[in-house]
Amino acid sequence: MKKTFLAVAALLIGLTAAARPGGNISISNDTLLILKSANVTMTVDIQHGAKVISLKYNESEFLAQHVPAKGWFNNPNDFGSTFWPAPQSEWNWPPIATYDKNAYSIKLEKKAAVLSSGKDEKYPYIFHKTFKVGKAPGTFIIEYCIENAGDKPVSVAPWEITRVPGGGVMSFAAPKESVRPAEELKFEYADGIVSIPYVADPQGNHKIFADSKGWLSFEKDGLKLTKSFEDITTAEAAPGEDELEIYVNRGTTFIELENQGKYKTLQSGEKLVWTVEWKLEKK
């Protein structure tokens, strides 16, 4: 950890100006990557999993923030947006710290920032996350890359998990029959669009899967986030997973907006690249 921190610090010293292409990308306190697009600001924690920890429209925060729980249970996985390898059955729980919590190195380019993980001994990947400001106002591009840094073939799919506060309405395009379990979350269906108004359940958690059509939106308090990604079929997803998954945590704590890419076998040294576009706008 110490060597990684020193490497990041050394890279950042004297490069603050280079980290501001067009004034849209900057570094704060040598630990946070900040991207601006019109009224929207995205903040990424370089030292803790290269996780997107904030997405603000002006001063209004859109992502779930960590809320220490009362009593014995304190969930460290209740905020921000992270990136995991799928299927989950390969590693179960908790998330792999090397990719979800540990420090990333950073390379600054003219119009992008590339953050790279270390290599986990048990799950020998290297993750690369390239952050860019999109052309449209309020838009950001995240290019995820999974590199097989081991000496054996591995099968894996990319998986983005974005946590937002409980409330609002989730929506996506999908065949009605692909939403499963059908009774897990009550939803409305019209013209090919699934709409799920949030309903708090203090008794339990809920999760659904769906073969969506390459996008997922969440609207709350007059703001709307739309994530766009490659449209794949259920057959192309990792075993036991799907292109779109929504997890609703008990109570009113947080919702996970999850999207996945194609499941692929990577030979040693081979890379998988997957791109997601975020757009936050006022409605």
C-alpha cells in the first residue's frame, strides 16, 4: 500500500496543470479525481478502489453516501459506484479488496484519466478505468478494462454497480417476460418500458434480473441519471447473471443500479474493454 501511495503521489506532483485539459479534469488533494460537465461534477476516490463517490448537479448529491448504521451492523458497501468481475459466484462475498477498496495508480492523458489497480493473487486481474468528460452536457464516459494478469485463461464479465438513495423511479427497456423474479419488485409496463416506483420494505432486500436494451435510468427529486451500455442477451451474460440487475436494500438506505457486459474467456495477457456512458440531467 505504501509503495502504491508513493507512486501515485510522485506522479501527481507537478502535474496538476496537465490534469486540467479544457478545465474539465482536475486532482484534489492528490487523492480525488474531479470531472466537470456543465452543471454536473463527478468525483472519483483514487485511493479507495477508484470508486465514483459523488455525482452532483450543482450542489445536489445524486449518489448514495455512506451512512453508519446504529447497532452492530455497519455496511461499508452502501455508497458510490464501483466495478466488480462477474459472476459473483466466483468470489461470493465480500468484494475483492484489491479492486473494490485498495489504491489505484493514475495516468493523466490529454482528455482522460486512466486509473489502474494492483493484481490480486487469488483473482489475478488488473482493472483499468478510463474517465472522460462526454460531449453532451452532464455526460461522462467510463471505459472499463479487465486484463488477465495471470498465467491461465479466465472467464469473466464486466459489472458496474451504482448506488443511489432509496426513493424515486427506476426504468429500462426490456421484454416483460425477462424481468425475474416477476413478483420480487412491483413494476409497471407500457410500450416496452419497465418502470419500478420505489417502495421501502423494512423487512427484507429485493433483487431482480432483466434482459434490458442497453440503458437504465433512475429519476429522483427532479434529477435523472441514465446509464447507457452495450446491449447483450441473457445468454451472453455471465452464469447466473444478466445484462441488468437491480438490488433494493431493506429500509430506505440504498438501491444498486447494476449493468453487465459480455462474459468472455481471456487468455493470459488478454484484455476485455467495456464502455458505459452516464448522463445526469434536470427534469
